[in-house]
Amino acid sequence: MNRRRVAITGMGAICGLGHDLKTIWQGITEGRSGIDSIQSDHLTDILPIKIAGEVRNFTISEEIIAAKESARFDRFIHFALQAAFEATADAGATTQNKLYPFSRMGTILGVGMGGLPAIENAKEIFDQKGPRRVSPFFIPAIIPSMNAGLASIKLGLGGVNYSISSACASASHAISAAYDEIALGRHDLMVTGGSEGAISNLSVSGFASMKALSKNHEHPQQASRPFDIKRDGFVMGEGAGVLVLEDLEKAEARGAKIYAEVIGHGSSSDAYHITAPSPEGEGALCCMRKAVEYAGIPLEAIGYINAHGTSTPLGDIAETKAIKKCFGDHAKKISISSTKSMTGHLLGAAGGVETIFSALALYHEIIPPTINLLDPDPECDLDYTANHAAKQSIEYALNNSFGFGGTNSSLILKRHR
């Protein structure tokens, strides 16, 4: 079956580095960290972890959603709307400019944790004031599918509308599914990516109990250090990364700006452990191979990998092993980076922002850095673009997203000429 080609024509993002993509990308290319001491008033002082990639000083615009209505929804939904409106404006696909028929435009978004902060708040109200004081808007505020649902309503997208939850691979799986909708001819435009706003008492405590988080409280901006021998866990982040995917032929016909093409994706399972990666990276290896095969390109064509690279002791080694097994001698020639060193780990939104960074790497011919890589782990011996961005023209980029439960997703992007 012939697949239609799929273009990225709009992008929007929010994370600890900023509230818009221009600010965030500048921070990424400058190698700045968006990680700092936690300042949220909603988190208790007794938390064992004190650092995160928080989105600070953010109130969603009333042009997107009125203040009274926005108060009914959890933070991860606010982030999704913010990034989705930026992405559609970037693509010229606003509610006033209907590019395609109502039912030919849809949305698929990812989320890993859902509305944990709103759940905690409702439980506190329940305990203090009783069940009658729980808001009638509580359920719509927290269900994982509401990031896509509300985006569909506010943007007037009458096609497919659902969310995907596959831990930290959620956004990448959402992009893969959205790609298929266009490639198979079912839609002309898709709003996709992911959002997450799960920096809460319970989530921080839970990850801390697993010993998954960095404890580098004294130097928070140096805490996320993928592939470095001193890495001691990941740093939680929050935000959203949303892309507009479009039928390439139709996008070109209307003169749209095209950042890159999505040309392939792969998925797999480690089938190994609920939280730990397969030590030899077999699941990640399978996933990357599937993506390259789907794209129909040689392994040697990949010039950049935005790694999952969470800064965990086991994960970074497993991914390095998988890349070496997948690409053989070519692995040493690939530019790799983990932008989580600057954003922290956005969990279910990670694949969204990192696919955006991969697209911008192709578009601007700039490889983002892995910051805080001062003393590389001997078992992590590839080119991770240490500490400084690199000017480099590449044709193909691969983005990895892996999650608890052994779920894996890889996406391949192509430079558009």
C-alpha cells in the first residue's frame, strides 16, 4: 500500500526553559538548564526530593480558555492547550482558518500520569469537607483523555480524538498513531504530541521511594547528567510538546512552512521488568530497527539521535548498547544528545518536546548538546555532543522514547528540501 508523505508544519512547546518554543529552543542551543529547586506552593516541605524542571509563573491565556473554565482542569490539560494553540498558529491552522474539512482534522495526544495534582487536591477536600464538596468538574479535570478532548473542542477538530498512555513513550506513540492517520489517507491534518503536569506530592514521593530521582539538591542545574559517571537518577519535568502533522502534498500546495517529514516509526517491548530496562538493550534495539525498516532507509543514513537518555545508571548504558548493536560501526559516527539534561524528564510529554527538538535540529542544522557531561561513563562511549551545540547538516534523525512496563517507541524524521 502506498503511504502518503507526512510533514511537520507547526510546533508548540512549554517546559521549564520557557512558555513558548522560540524561548525554549534558544535555551536548548545555548545549553541552559531549566531545572531548579522546587518552588510550587502545592508541594510539602518534607519531600525527599527538592528539584524539578518546573514550569514557573504560568497562567494560560484567556484567549485560549477563560479563567473560570480553566480552573476546572488539571495542569497537564493547560499545558496541552498552550502548546496546541502555539502549534496550530505556527502552522496557520487556526480556528478562523479552516484548512481542511471538519472531520479530516483530528488530535491524538499522549500523557503518562494524568491529573495527579487535581486528584490530591480533591482528596484533601473530601477528607476536610466531605463528599458533597467534591467538584462536579473533578472527573473531567483529571481523566487522561481530556488533553486531547479539550484541544479538539477548542480548536474545532472533528476527526479522531483520543489520548495514549504508555508511560514515558506516550507522546511518541501518539505521534506514531497520528502519522498513520495521515499516511493511510484517513485524515489531512493531525494535532499530536503530549503533555504532563505530574510534579506532585505523591508522584515525587513515589519516584523517590523507587530511588529513581537525582538527589543533587545543591546543584540542581547539574543534576540531570546523562551518560556521565556521576549521574544518580532522572529529574522530573513538566510541560508539553505538540506538533501539527499534515499531508505533505497538501501542505506544499498551500505554501506551508515545513520543518521536517515524519517517515517511520517503530514500537517494541522489553518484556523484561516493570521499571528496569533490559540490560543489553534488546527492546530498544528492536524498536530502532523496526523504525529504520519502516522508513526504508539504510542504517548509515541516520545522522542524529535524540536519545531517551534519562540520566539513570542502568538506562543510559542499555540505550548505548542498543545503539551500538543497531548501527554497528556507524554508531561512532552518529551525533547523539539527551536534551533531558536541560529540560528534565517530561514523562508522557517527553517524546513530544524531543521530536520537536529533532525536527529543529534538521531544520536549523544544529545538534543540541548534552550538558553536564564532564566525566563520561566508560560504558557510554559514543558521541553525545557534550556540553555545546554543534553546527551540522544531517538528513535523518531518530528520536527514542522508552517507558516503564518495557514499552519503547522510535520515530524517524527526514530533512525537507
